[in-house]
Amino acid sequence: MKRFLTFVILGPMFGFGVLLVIGWPISSIGTLVLPLLIVLLIPPMALCALIDFFTDSIRAWERLIVMAVSGFATTMVTLFIFAPALKSAHMGILLFGLCGAIPAVVCSMLVNKNSRNVRTR
């Protein structure tokens, strides 16, 4: 339960921080971007929590790579499902995938920071 709540609550907030850092022009539409981003990132982060649960037995660096790829892929699929007009947009839309990849990695590190002490591998 801690894993799911970490991904679903903190993931969209980290995603908004990533969106601010990569420099999208949100100065005029900042009040609309946060709720939209939270709605768009909840399903991918929930799927990433499930993937992180099933990859708990692999090594830490492998899990982080899996989480980055799954965060990017699920965010892009969610974006293209909810905003199909963006399919013809320029390559800059791929930066939106970082709003899912980076939070998935950070949330996975937060949830599994003590897992080395638990496993005897």
C-alpha cells in the first residue's frame, strides 16, 4: 500500500517539477497545467507501482532502468489516448515522457531504499 500511495501521490508532483525544469511555457497556463498533469499521470504511475512491485526481486539498477522505460512508455500511451491530436506534434512532445520516467525512477528509489537490508542476496 505504501508503494501505491507513493507512486500515485508523489509521482504526479514530481512530474510537475520535471515539467517546470524542462522549460515548458506554463507561465500563462500554470493553473491549468497542474490539474491536467495530475490527471494524466495518475494511471501511468499506478501501472508503474504495479511493475515496481513485480520487479522487486531484481537488482536495483535493473529495476531503475525498467522503471524509467515503463514510466516513459505508459506516460506516452496515456498522453496519446487522452490527447490524440498530439500524435502529429513535433518531437518536443517526447519530452513529456520524461514527466513519467523521472518520477517513476524517483518513486521506485524512495520505496525501495531499505530493500537492500531486507534481502539476503
